[in-house]
Amino acid sequence: MPLPDTPGSPTASLAARGAAGGVLMGLANLVPGISGGTMLLAAGVYPQFIESVAEVSTLRFRLRSVVLPAAVVLSAAVAIVGLAGVVKDLVVYHQWVMYSIFIGLTLGGVPLLWRMVRPADATVVLSAIAGILAMVALVLVQGRGAGPPAGDELVGAGSDNSALAATTMLLVAGTAGGAAMILPGVSGGYLLLVLGQYVVILGAIAGARDAVTGGDWPAVADSLKILVPVGLGVVLGVVGVSNVVRLCLRRFPRPTLGALLGLLLGAVVGLWPFQEAVAVPAEPDDPPVVIVSPTPARLAGALGLAGLGLGASIGISRIGGRRDTVKDRARTGR
């Protein structure tokens, strides 16, 4: 049964927070290592977004259930299409600046989750620790933290596989990316890198944008051969994971929220801003990213930028005043 609308959280203000969260999610999905789901948590719309997507996917519609996903998806699409080139350059050439801001944006979701889960009991604490350890393990397995690809890696050509194999891989990549959009702490951009599709998809987005601007419709059609299967995969990933997370939030709210809190805190581990890409590792097993010591000026600047990101994130999450919490939902008995 759908959850009731919460007084004090009207649809218009929820849509405004959704749009802001969508922009942040779009930017995050452009950067390997940063989670789009984390940005929705930071904007204060994660539980509502999960609920709305799950409702729509089961053909149960409320105004709120349609407006919030639409606001998130449209604003994320605008951010991805309009800012792909800018964000790529900023991350490649000014990484410490961008990752400092993302640390602040990420931590801005902690107060919201804490209000939803307090008082912390053993279940919440253990779940949070598990979430933190999972994120640390993910960073170690990746071997590169949230380090971005080198500048040359962001420009490339498509796969040499057959058309069917390439399309299947694009569908798989889109599904993985869509699932990562929903799971806080999991980077869709990094999964696309692992699957070897990050360059292809980013190039197709930029190519389609330029082709539409120049009126080159055959080039648009070529880009759609990549973007359509990716888009279908994203829908499958988002819908599937949204229903799983909603089920967990309803049946096991406290351990689920504790785990989300841990993922949010653990995500910062991979966002350490003072790391540099190694163009050619000396040994095959050497990490492609190394930690460097910041100068005092950069350290101070990073703290200031993180503070700005934190303030922006908390401000976004407070748009519209009071929000629903799991406790409110539990009192409804639904």
C-alpha cells in the first residue's frame, strides 16, 4: 500500500529538492568514484525517490510519485548532457577542488539520516559499521579510490566487438549504472570504467549533443545506437534496485538506514582529494593513483571547499521544511 503524503512536505518543495538532487546526481555520475545515490541522500529525497519509483513501476500513481522521479531524472539528464565536458575537465585538471566539494556535499546527508534513525541502537551501529567497511573494501578492491581517469582516457572510440555483443554489453553497463545510481556509495561511473564502457558512453553523449546542435542527424542516429540500449539498462537497474531498497526500508528500516549511513560515511574514504593519477605504472600491479601530501594552502582550501559543499547540501535538504521519516511511516501502520 502506498505511503501517505507527509504534512509539511508539499509536492512543490519536494520537486525542488528533487531537481537539486538530480543535478548533483547527474554531476556525480559523470565522475568515476562518486555515487549518485549518495547525492540523493545529501539532498534529502532518497527514501521518497525510492518509494516513488517503486510505486510507478507497479502502476500505482500519485502526483508526488510522478513529480519527484520526473524532477530528478530531468535535472540529472540536463546536468549530464550540459556539463559532461566541463566536469570532465575540472575533475582531470582540478581534482582536489572538485573532490573537496564532493566530500562536503556527501557529508551533508549525514544529519538527515541521523534524524531518521536516532536514537542509535546496536542494530543501527552494527549496520553502519558494516556499511563503512563495505565502502573501505570497495575502495581497496578498486585500487584507485575515487581517482579519476587520466585526461586521455576520457576520449576514445567504440568497441571492436560484433554489433550484438556490443549492444548487449551496453545494456549490461546501463543496468549496472542504473543500479549504482540508487545504491549510495557505489559509483556508476566507476562500474562503467570497469566494464570498459565509460569512454564509449561519455563520447556518445557529447557526440549526440554536438550533432543535435549542428543538425547532423545521421550522427545523432549513430549516437542513439549506443544511448538507447544504455538508457533501457538504466531504467531496468533503477526500477529493480528501487523495489529492493523499498522492501528493505519497509521490513527492516533501522538496519537498512544504518547501512545507508555507513555507506554515506564510508564514501568519503574514496574521495580523498590529494591523489594523483600515474600515467604508466612501473609494475602491472601498481595502483594507477598515488596519495600525495597537500601543501598547507591546498589543505586549507580543501577544508573551505568541503565546508561550502556541506552548507550547500544541508541547505538543499532543508528546502520545504519538515520531511518524512521512517518513524513517521511506522506510526501510519503502512
